[in-house]
Amino acid sequence: MPRQTPAQKRKIEKVMGEFKDGDLKSSSGEKVKTRDQAIAIALSEAGASKKDD
């Protein structure tokens, strides 16, 4: 996996902080309940999600 830029790292930390606080919601407005879903959202928001070659 390529290294994260500082901006990506900050975005991931922000999203995961919201998850920890219980404030993270999916794009459909539902509360995120699993860590895996929170990670997927964080990576997507940061533009760091894995892309097919």
C-alpha cells in the first residue's frame, strides 16, 4: 500500500475519531456500528481506498 499523505492521515484520524465518539454516519445517514465500516469510510474519504490495477 502506498504511503499516506499528511492530509490523508488527518482525514482518516478525523473519521475514526468520529466513529470512536459514536458520531460517524454513513452516506445514507445511518449510524456506523462496525470498525470495518468506519475504516472503509475513512479510506474512501481520504481517497486512499485500494484501486484495481
